Amino acid sequence: MAVDPPLSPAAPPPAAPRAKVSPRWHFAAAFLGWLLPGLGHFALGQPQRAVVLGTTIGTLWLGGLLIGGISVIDRGDHPAWFLGQMLVAPSFAADHYRAKLVREHQGSFDPDDNPPFEPAFARAHEQGTLFTSLAGLLNMLAIIDVLYRDPRDPPEARKPRKPRDQTSVGPKVSKPAGGSP
Amino acid sequence: MMLLLAYRPFIDPLPIGNSTAWVWLFVPLILLVSVAYKTIKLRDLNELPRAAAILAAQIFVFMGFAAAALWVLTLFA
């Protein structure tokens, strides 16, 4: 068996010339990710990541609406929470729809006055606001993830690593081309 | 007229009321946050179930510690 000559520790292997790369910004993908959670990753060719993100963030957002109702998204009443909620674009549509319902009602929110929706109070309001705001904050992380990508870290580099037994140190035996007859 | 008769999902709030059932809403919240966060952070999505489970457990444990500490604080405050 042939033995490779030992490498001298004083002579490091020649480094590959470092290509001058500029950061790559994906504004369109970030915008898509804001429109619908996961859509930005889908646009960058990562459908598996897109499905998981869309499912989790979408479930959080819809769960918040289910718990607290439409009144948890209110730009006028609690603008600080809306800063988090607005990081998922459908929050604007929900806020617009809530404002439209209020505008068309033109009455009080007394139960006898048949209001267009029941306002949330206490725990339902807390949890609904928390769910929708957390969905927005997590979507902000997803947007940042697609907004900037180092060109030296393309999506192909995010594939699973090789198992350890294939990367073990030792002489490599190359298979003959052509295979068995 | 009772307003709850016309309950519409996503429009009207869930009738949680003053019960303690709302505490269980933290379970899906923590699980979903863990999975979404680890989906963004991990390079290899095959590691996602294990990493998300560990993060969820850490959040549960530290929220429990925080709740216990605050409860003790209220005993002496």
C-alpha cells in the first residue's frame, strides 16, 4: 500500500486566493417574507424551511386571532403591540377590517346594541396579543435571515453534513469506473 | 340578547373567562416559538426536532423558575 509523504509542519498548504465578494442583499425575498411568512425562504430556494416557518408563524398569528378575536389587532388602542404585529403583513388587513367594522357600526359596544364583534378583555386579550406579536417578532428574524446572505454561504452549503464514517481520516480507496458487470 | 350565541371564530374572543385554563396556552406558544427559532438558526433541518425540543424544555424550566421566584417574592412583599 502506498503511503503519502508526510507534510512538513513548517510549510502550510497554499491558501486558495480569497475571492473578493460583496454581500448579497435580497430585498424582494425579504418583502415576500413580510407578505407571507416563509415566502422569502421559498423564493431563495429553501422550500422545506419555508413550509416550517410558514406553518409555525402562521399558526401563532392565527392562534392569536382565534384566542383574542379581531380586537387584539388595534393600531390605535395599543400601538406598541402593533409594532410587533405589523411585522406580519396580514395584520394590516386585520386592523383595516376591524376599523371597517367599527366604522360601519356607529354605535356603542354594549351587548344590547348588537356590536359587530365582542371586544376581548383580560386573559383572552393578553394571550391573543402575545401570540400575534410573537408571530411578528419571529417573522422579523426570518426576514433578516433572507435579507442578507453571505455569498460564501449559498443555500447548497446548508445541506446536511456528511456522516462521520465518510469523513474519517485514512487512505481512500477509489472504486473502479464502470462498476460490476 | 346574549352576544356569545353569535360566536364567530377569529372575530370574537374565546370564552376563556377567569378560569386558569389560559395557562395551558403557553404550551403551544413555547413549542411554536422553539420550532420557528430553530428553523432559522439551524443549517441542517434534520436536527430540528431535537434542537427544538431542547429549547422548549429550557424555556419551560426557566419560566418555571421565574414563576416560582416571583411567587416567593409575593409571599414576602
